[in-house]
Amino acid sequence: MKLTKMIAGVVFCAAFAGAAFAQQTVKSQKSAGTESTVEKEYLSNVEDVIITELATSPEYDNKLVALQYLEEAVSEGRTSPDIVAALQGLAGEGVTKQERTGRRVMNNFPDIRAKACDLLGEVPSEEAKSTLMVIAQDDKEPMVVSAAVRSLGNIGLNNGNEVVNMIAFIQKKYAALNPTSSLALEILVAYEKLASTVTEPADRSTMIESVTEIASNYHFVTPVRTKALQLLKALQGKSSGKKSK
């Protein structure tokens, strides 16, 4: 917590100094529009540096603070390369990037990864999609995998049906090893959002097979199986409509 307070102080000082510097700089600018742009750009760069420092700190509390800044930045549409990189790093904290003491992973923070995955879902890009696919396949925590799948559905990119195929693989893996209703529900919601991207009959059959497995798996709660049946009917209806044309 001490380090968090220290960095919070640095945040304030840097922002204050940045504002003073920017204001001094813009006095030499003739255009009011240019003045505003210079100040905002400078403060944005300062914020990116601070967020990066917080996100890469070994302290759990600092990563939480970083996520607060990142959530605010994303909600305001400020998604610079540094912001995206910080989210990607936090999404893989303890999975793609591990800090060990002996055999123990010291930075295994599933809640950090899950939140970062959710925020990546609000930054639709190939970079975000690629990171989420890696996390969805490699992470062992259902809550993190659920967040990654949810965000992949929100992003909506499915070139060559790669995302649907990967989600179908995850569905099979968890159904066999650790059937989780919350994850199954996120898979169904993601399928709904990605359905319009699946145009080939073979690709649609992959999705239909996966949904059918959820609908017939009694390890899942009834509402999840009911939703699977509803989605199955919708997918089969689209398939028949396409054939009849």
C-alpha cells in the first residue's frame, strides 16, 4: 500500500507538472485549437507512462490502481498503444508472464486478468482479439476464460472462423474436465454475437455441434441448457433458410 500511495502522489505531481508545462508551452501557440491539442496530448502521454509503471509493478495493489485508470481511459475512448499494451500485459499476468519463487507463481492474480480481459473487449482490434485467444486457451481459471470468451464475442472478429473454432475447443475441454455453467453461458452469448460472421456450412456445423453439447449436458443448470436449445433452433433455422434460397 505504501508503494501505491507513493505512485498516487507521483500521479498527482506528474499531472500537475504536466499541466503547468503544457500551459507554458501553449502560450507560444497562436491557435486556440492548437493550444488545446498540445495540452491534451502532453497530459495523455504523462498518463500513459504512469499507467504503464503501475501495470508493470510487482505489487497487486498497484495493478488494481492501473486497472482503475485503464477503465476510465477506455470509457472515455482514450486507447493509445500504451493503454492497449498495459491491458494485454495485465490480461496475461501470471499466465503469459510469470514471476516465480521456487515453483510458486507469485503474480497469479485471476481477478486482475479477468478485468483486463473485459476491458480488452471494449477495444475492438486484431491485437486485442489475439491476446484474448491466447488467454482463453492457456488460462486455467474459468472466471478468466469466461471474461476472455465474453470479450471475443463483444469484439466480433472471426476471420476464417478461428474464434468460433477456438471457443468450440474450449467448450469441449471444460465440459470434460470442469463443466461450469457460467462459462457455458458466456460461450452461448459469444456464439450469438458471432453467428453472423459464420457463413460456411461446415463452420456453422461446428457451432451447432458445440451448442448441442451444451444443451444435452445435465451438468449445466437448466437456464443454460434452455438458452442452448433456443440458440440451437435459431442456428438451425438460419441454416435451413440459407439452403432454401
